[in-house]
Amino acid sequence: MVYLKKRHLQLIRLLNRGRRFTAVELATETGASVRTIQRDMFTLEELGYPIWSVPGTGGGYEMLPNRLLPPLQLREQEAVALYLTLKWMEQIPDVPFGDMRDTLSDWYVNELPHDLEMKIARLEKNILWLGNKTVPPAPFTKDVYEAVERKRKVEMTYATTKGQRTFTIEPVGMALLNFKWYVFGLSDYGLRQYRIDRVEALRLLDKTFEADDLATLLEAIDERTGVTVRLNITPLGRRLLEDVLPDIAEKNEWDVPEAELPFLSRQLLAAGAEVEVVAPIELREMMRDQTERLWDLYR
């Protein structure tokens, strides 16, 4: 069996950039000779990589688009881990690639040796994913993904607590939280996140945009000056709020952007008397107002 060398992987990464490289350019990038590069290209073709070579002036090597990639060379444990990852992915609703997720694991396991296929069949009955089966559908996930990938502005009709609103955003990224998809969009109001299952209509616009990646933008938000939130929490309260506040098992204080205090107050209310807001006074007053409204409903 022919195995990939480190240089082969470097060549694959170069060719996957979607442009044509001459043998001289590839030799310069990798530090190999032109003759070695020519042998490497032949080796990659033998392994199933769709390398297209163009002879003559202006020629070179490139990877064919929309290609079928050859199988990975995996150890047994890596093969099982990858299969379980694919099965877990099937639990995620509205994956941007649509129905493809339902066939990936079956296609993959059919390519494995029979003894490993049988081992995985036994594992399937003992490793289960018991996720939330009541997640609302988010049919525009694929459209949002396309807009993020192509950096296209979108016009979005969104169901807010005050009714429908239609506005334009620059969709910089997506996130999956508790099996719900969110899109993060830039507008005149800064970076905002929207649940994709609440999008009622979406139209890709011809206008493109330039922006930092989502990870960078979120880091900048985390660096905003906030207020110190200090809580008294019972052990049960910590468990109830473990998805709300980070490191809640060890901490009693957090820096929270002031604009997020109203939303935080509603989340804290879910823990009832298991949490007490010590500071700031603004958050205590929000908790008191919401508690009074709740009391008015049930007294």
C-alpha cells in the first residue's frame, strides 16, 4: 500500500486552493526538486486524487472541483470514532447540507472491513443519543449557510416578541446551541444573534460584505466593559443554571454586559428561590419586578 508523506499532504493543501500550480511553483513551496514533484503527482493520482495536469506553456497541476476524495487511512479506533461522530451528527436537526447527513454514516460503514462493520453494529445498540426531539424546524438553515459562506447580505423576516420585522443583516457566522441553530448578523445595531427557526422569510441580496470572522467578533464582545453580577446560589440552583452561566460550579461572580441584564434576569427567574441576586442593584430590581408580575398572575 502507498502511504502519504508529509510532502504529499502539503501538495494536497496547495492544490485545494482552487488554482493551477506549475511544477516549479510546487517545488519552491515544498523545497523538493521538479522531478520529485512530478513523481508525487503520479503517486497522488494512483491514490485516487483527481489531479489534472496541463502540459505546455501556461500548464501545471490543479485539483478538479466538486471531487470525490479517496478514503482516509485510519486506525481501527479512529475509524470507530469517526463513525460515532457521523452518527451524532445525524441527531442535529436542519444541518445545512440537508438530507446528506442521513446517508453519510451508512455510506461510510459500508466501506469498512467486515469485522469492523460488525463491531460497529454491536456498538450501535449500546451507544445512544437521547437528545431533545422537540426542537422546532429551521428550514432556512441551508440558505443562511450559503449566505455565510458567500458573504452575501440577506433580507430577513423575523418573528420577534412584538410581531414580524423585516431587516437586512450581514450574516457573519452560525452556531448550534442546545440543538437550535443561530445566525449572527451585523447591522446598524452591532452584532446580534437570531434563532433560525424564527426566520419566516429570507432573501439573499446581490450585495457582499467584508467582516472579521465570528470567533474574532465574539471575542471583542467578551471584552466589553460589563457590570459585576454576584449571586448566592444553592447546589440545586447551580445545577438549574449550569447552561446559563459559565463555571457556575466554582464561581459566584461574573462580568456581564449591562445590555444583557434584562435577559439574564429572566433566565435567573427560572431557578426560583434557589438563586439570590446580591449585586448589582439594577439586576435585583429587575428580579423584583418580574417576581411581582409573576405573583400578580397567580395570587
